[in-house]
Amino acid sequence: MKLQLFRNATLKLDYAGRTILIDPYLAPKHSLPSYTGRSPNPMVDLPASIESILAGVELVVVSHLHSDHFDKVAKEVVPKHLPLICRPGDEATILAAGFTDVRPLLDVFDWNGLVFTRHEGSHGVGPVVKKMGSVMGFTLAAQGEPKVYWAGDTVLYPPVVKTIAETKPDIIVTHSCGAKWDGDLIVMDAEQTIATAELAPKSRIVAVHMEALDHATTTRADLRREADARKIASERLIIPDDGEMLTL
């Protein structure tokens, strides 16, 4: 499989002969409000044109409706006829945006031999979860391909630990910027990302969702420094740059 990070959580997967776009966040740099007063968002430009990001895409996945995962630009430019997998409960909003083939991921969904299985996530712990709303992660499997667990906007908490133990993924994609809301952690930070790697010693971790939003607290350099201190090799914990293509 090939995985390309564009920005934040926006990924393009070439997997079992199909091309998947995950969580398109396509807004121009500094075109959206700040979360903390530090900077307008997104803080960086896309590393490629929208046309090249969309080229060849056959399936779209939207994990939840926060604007840094499915923004106004994406709603306008992503082709409306493409099949779109979403979190159950989000389909009405996406249909209202003009998309015509919206498929809530209730449990397991086989799309042309690509098997998606929904897994729970928690966008923080405690009262902040109510503010953040529901999210989802998923595993993806196909014959001849590594099993992928895309954890999504979640902290490391017992259901994520259980998913890793039960599914034994080859690749785990984490959101690792340590974003905080009202002082509460709402996605993994360096410590939780490294703990994920230690929980899954046979998996490769790909840490994304970094250095794009002003409520993030963990940089790529922070994560690499902590990983080095815990002797997690760069081959096991991969921290791609925006635009980087990985072959896994």
C-alpha cells in the first residue's frame, strides 16, 4: 500500500488497487478562525494542488464533521457522486451538502474487497467529550495488503487498547498533535503515541495530524525526541511531512 499525507488528517491511500481519500481538509492557509488566538487556521498551505489531491480518488472517508476533517472547500470540490463512508449520524448533513452516495459505517462494510470495520474513539476524556461529539476510527483489510488501523481523533483509552489487541494491525495511524480544548487533551500527544507503539511492538505507527492547527501542543520534533528517548526506531514510528508518500 501507499499512503500520502497532505495536511492534518488528510490522507490518500492506494490500497488493493483502489484510491481512498480520508478526511479532506482543503481550506487555504489562514482562511479559518483561530482556536486559541495563536494563529488563524490552517497554519500551513497544502503541499499539492486540490486537483492533484482529488486525482484518481474512488472512495472518500469522513470520520466526523469537524471543519479540520471535512471543510467547506471539501464539500464544494469533492465530486458529489463518489461513494462516501461516514460516521453513523452524519449522513443527513453530508447528503444535504449534495453528496449522493453516502454510506454510514455501521459495523463492517465490504467495498470491492476492501473491508472497513468501525471502531470507537473518544475525542478526549471527561466533560470535553460532550463538546467534541462522537468520532470513529476504522480498520481496513484486503487480500495481499497490510491491515491498517486508522485510530482517528481519539486519545489512547481502553477501547483503543482493546482494538489494537484484538485486530493486531500491521499499520496504526495516530493523530498525534496533542491538541487541547479548554485545557483538555482531545487527541494523542507524544506520550500516548509512544505508548501506542509500545502496546503494538509488531506494528508500524504513522503519526499524522501535526503542525497544522493552533490548538496543537506537540510538534514532529517533540514526538521524534521522545521516541528516541524511549528507543522507538524511526522505522517503527514514522512521522511523515506534509506531502510525503510512504510505501508500507
